[in-house]
Amino acid sequence: MFKAKIKKVFHKAGKASEKTKSFKKFKKQKFFDMQSRLVKVLAITFIISLTVLISSCSSNKQEELTATKALETQTNASQQEIENQKNQTLTQALTPEQACIQLCLKAKQQGLDLSNGPCLSDFMEWNVEDYVCDVAHWPRQPVDNKRENQCDAWHSRKAHHFVEVDPECNFIRKV
């Protein structure tokens, strides 16, 4: 009888051991299933986040390009304004004769035809108060007496003085 009891105890212990093994196996399997689901959820979340980030970057890139173009335009306008102020200050610091010679040289540099004696201060930037800058010939030629080659400000009495230079930008006279 003692042997039977021992056998019975070992038999129960074996069954318990099998149950424990089976429970551990079930628990391990369930853990791997949960871990697998968690990895899938994390992967999907990562892909969605990456997509949002990329689309956000591309729209930011477009906004950045637009902002850069606006800044370049503003910078170019500012540089032009600085250049104009510099020219105006330089012109104001020069005598009328020097300013007219400088304007004539600028006109030649731009490729303008000065042979017919145009009034430079009528169509170019000129900031010398009460003066006009006129191209003429020495000795005077009939083309110099034509109204279209003389300064409007002189004829309308907005300017009371004039400076004449020849087509090569040499000073002729100041009145």
C-alpha cells in the first residue's frame, strides 16, 4: 500500500508538472502574440508619423522657397535704393559741371547716342537743383538749336542755369 501511495503521489506530481509546463507554454505563446501585436502597432505608428513629417517638410520647403524669393526681391530693392541714395549723395557733393560730366559718361556707358545733342537731365536721373545738363557741340551746330535737343526744365523756367558738355563728355560751359 505504501508503494501504491508513492506511485499515486508521483503520478499526481507528473500531472502537475505537465499542467505547469502546458500553462507556461500557453503563457509564453500569449506573451509572444502580444509582443507581435505591439511591434505591428509601433511599425504602423512609425510609418504614419514619417508620412506626416515628410509631407510637412515638403510644404515647409515650398513656404521657405516663397519666403526666400520675397527676401531676395526685398534685398534687391534695398540694394537699388542704397545705390540711388549713394548716387544722389555723390551728385549733390559734386559741382554742377562735375555732375553733368558724370551723367554724360554714364549715358555713354549705357550706349546712348549723344551725337544729336540730347538734354541728359530730361531722361536720366539728375539731382542738381536749378541746373540742367545738356549735350552740345563746340563750335555749336544747327542740331544744338533744335527744341527737341534742349532741356524742358530750361524752357519752362524750372531751371535757371545749364551746363553743356560735348558728345565726348568734355565740359563746354556753365551759365
